[in-house]
Amino acid sequence: MTVHLTEPENLVLQARDVRFDWSQVPLHWIPGDPVATHLINVLHMLLPAGEEWFVKVFKEAVPHIEDDRLREDVLGFIGQEAMHASSHQGVLDHFMEQGMDVRPFLRQVDFMFEGLLGDRDLTGERRRSWLYERVGIIAAIEHFTGVLGDWILNAEALDEAGADPTMMDLLRWHGAEEVEHRHVAHDLYMHLDGSYAARVRAMTITISMLASLWQRGHRFLMAADPVVRGRIKGGMRHLRRTGPAGLTPDGRMVAASVRRYLKRSYSPLNEGSTSQALAYLASSPAAQAGLR
């Protein structure tokens, strides 16, 4: 974690048009390491449905916002998240082309976001409370996406391992935008509710949900992989190797970030660097391709 005392002022969040060509990206885009590859690939299965859910919830929250600057930030956040969802869908299509049918797991993810966390037939105060509860969960998830965004921007071990540059650009473009807008969900939650007890509850729910999905998702991918199918069993235990090696986020780093989140004084702006994120976004091949 790096604490940044100065951040760019008057930053306007906006969706960036990006272009990715997946045709030459290998199934194991971290060469020789399907385990680490699929530990990160779980993200591609979670993000389209998850970020579409973010967008729906935040659109419902917009009429409740009484601060003009926050409303502008939320609208920019919505635009960026919608672009993230569609970009990761391209990876899922590429998986299908390479013989990995991810649809059974995607149905589980859809059930989580649209079934368990979706709209309910509520009115009045109960509807508002359920909205605020979901905003709190999104704020907790966005803490992790900001931490992971900072991690991928600095993940030199992946470059040294020969990770595919197109996949790295997707992850770093997305990670940079997560760092760029890392404060928005927390700011919205504090504006609407701000209860510390509810914030702790939302983080507890989020940790349980993400840990379960990641465990099951990695096992699913290792079993569905046509190259390694049946030879290596997936699971979070592999993080004990890939984390310290720098190929995936280290569990101790993630745990430390949770401890920071649970402090009453927590601020997302103490996670990562907006300046570093903007510098990457200015040089991202996919973002540059979208400008042409």
C-alpha cells in the first residue's frame, strides 16, 4: 500500500472505448502455468455479471444522490463498469472457441447477482434499505478491485514470466480504471448510509461470497481446461505458491487490505495511485486502438 497525499483534482471519470484482439492469445496466457492462469481467469467469469449488477444498482441509487459532484462521479463509474463488463465478455467468448464451455459456471454467477442480490418486490423504506445494503456490498467489492488494480499495475513477475501482452493490457486497463474510480462506491455508500456496522457486515458478506466463487470457479476452470483436464485439481490452496511468486495477488496482502478497510478512518484514496493509473491509461494499446 502506498499513501498518496496529493491526487489529481477535478478528475472527470469517463468510459474509454477499447479494442482487444483475442485471436492470438493462448489458453494458458501465463506460459507453462495453467494454475496461475486460471486463478486470474476466474475474474473473467465473475466480472460481466457482477459489473452489470453494479450498473443496475447504481442507476437505482442516482435519484437518491444530493451532491452534484458525487452524482457526476457515479455516472462516470456506471459508464466505465459497463465497458468493463463487455470487454471481459470477449474473453469468455475466446474461452469457448478454445474448447472451454464456461456457461455452467456463469449460470451460478448469474444466480448470485441476479437471484440472491437482485431486485426484490419491495416498496418504501424496505426497498431503500435493500438498495443501501447492496451499495455497501459494492463498496466492499470495489475495495478489492481497487487493491487488485494496484497490484496488476505493479505485477512485474507476470511480465518476467512472459504473460501474454494482450491479456496483460486488458487486466491493466481495467485495473487502472478501478484505481481511478476506487473512491466512488465508498463515497456513495457514505452519502446514502454511512453506518459502520453495516459496512462491516457488507465486507463480511463480500469475503464469504468472493472466496466461495473463486474457489469453485478455479476448480471449474481446471476441470474444463482441455489441456490439463483431470490432472490438476483447482482450489485456493494454489495461492500459497502463486501469491509469493507474484503471479497472483498474495493472500497476506489482501488480508492486510481488509484490516485497513475495517478501520473507521478508511479512505480508498490511500489505496493505489491515481497518477500511476492515468499514466497507464494514456499508454494502453487497447485504449489507443479505441481512439483510432
